[in-house]
Amino acid sequence: MDIAVRTNKSANVSGQRRKRRWLPALACCGFLGIGVAVGAILSRDTSSATDTVDLSLEQSTDWIDDVCANFRIFGRKYQPITDIGPEDPVAVSDLVQRTTGLDIGVPTFDEGARIFEGARIVAIERTPGVELFYRNNAGDLLSVFILARPATLENQITDVQETIRDNLTVAWWQGERALIAIVGPSSDTDMPALAQSAYLKL
């Protein structure tokens, strides 16, 4: 009888020891699961410090959509991404000449005290060109696109045209050797005067 009792006791002790061995492993698995769950929740947090550009337009349908998308991506509330800065207007003129074939200087605007901030090379509907960045005293950005698109039967010479796309105004005209487009916020009341000024100078 005594032997049987001792045997049962030793069996219970060994079973408890096995259970104790599994406790740390179970605790580690539990903490690991909690960590994975917390990580998944944090990764879904949309309040990131890095802003992304909302192009608004679902897809590009013509060259006007393309210039609007370029304006949103490379300018607007961000510091404009330029190939040449404002300190070298001769280099900007050379960039325009090499890209579009036009021999023109950097356009200046009296209306709204526009400050030139630089230029970059663009491609709009497979047409090479240059985007010139300007900013007014209020900090609003405006871009002038000069595209190497000569007048044809499909793209006839026009006076200044004005188009609204989403919250942007695009004032443009087709010249003999190039397509010129000025893009800025639709709230900018100086846009018609700016476009007319550029039209007369270019």
C-alpha cells in the first residue's frame, strides 16, 4: 500500500514539473502574438508624418491633365524640384533652347510680384519641354510650361484659352513653334492678367 502511494505522488510531481516547463514557452508565444497584433494595428495608422500627393484626377486623358499632374507632384505646397535654380537665368534660357528650340529668356511678370524659383525638364504626352516655377508674395506657386509642339492642322495657332481642372486654372495657347501653358490655383485672380502678359512676351 505504501509503495502505491509513493508511486502516485512521484507521478504527480513529474507531471507538475512538465507543466512548469511549458509555462515559459506559452508565455513567450502569448507575448509574441500580442506584439504582432500591435504592430499590425500601428502599420494601418494613416496619420503618417509623410504626406503623399493626391492627384485627384483618376487618369490622364490629355496634355492638360498631364501638366496639372506635374504641377501637383513637383510644386505646389512642396519646395519645387528643379534642374536649374533661379540664380542662373542664362542656364535656364539655354535649357529652354536645347529642349524646345526656342530662343527666349526667363519670362518676368509684373502682376502679383512673381518670383522665379527655377526650371526643370518635362515630358508631356511624349513632347519635351520645360517647366518654370514662380511664387508670389503669398507663397502660391505658379508654373509656366513651354512644350516643343509646333502648330499643325490638329494643333492650330490660338489666342489665350482658359480651362479649369479640379482646383487648378490652366491658361494656354498654341504658338507657331510651341505650346505654352500657365498653371496655378483656380483661386488666383491674377491668372488672366498673367497669361495675357506671358502671351504678349512669348
